[in-house]
Amino acid sequence: MSKHEPDGRINKYHIPNREKACELLELVSNTQGGCPLKEIATQLSIPHTTALLITETLLDANYLAQNEEGGFPLGTSLVQLGVKALDRATYRS
């Protein structure tokens, strides 16, 4: 499936699983205490195996963590990225 730009053109660089990884991070960021794998798969309408593969990739990069209850909260790499983004942001008054 091709993703379209706002002007209707097809984005030939669209990668569906990367989009799902971004959606997964958004989902987890809005979930108190971490999101279980089953809920990730359900909320993103993806197979359990796809959710597992994306989650494992994000765990390896520390973009996600795993808690004792089996949920996946955001990981330390995202905190570090956020701090860097804030440090480099320019604010206008």
C-alpha cells in the first residue's frame, strides 16, 4: 500500500513497518505504566508477530523498556533524544 503526500502524490519512500514503529511509540507514550504486547497488536491492527518484531527492535535500541508486568514503557534512548531536542530548540518570545 502506498502512502500519499498531502498533495495526493505517492510517497515512494514510505515504509509501513517504520510507520507502525512510530505509531507504537505514540501508543506507548500515551499508556500509563507501559503497554502489553497484545494491546499493541490490537491497537495498531497488526499481527502479534509483527508487533513482537517491532517491539524487539525498539527494545534493542533502548527506545522501549520492559517492566516486570510485561508492559513496554518508553526507554531511556527516547528520554535522551528528548533532552537533546530541548537543548537544541530555539525559542522565540
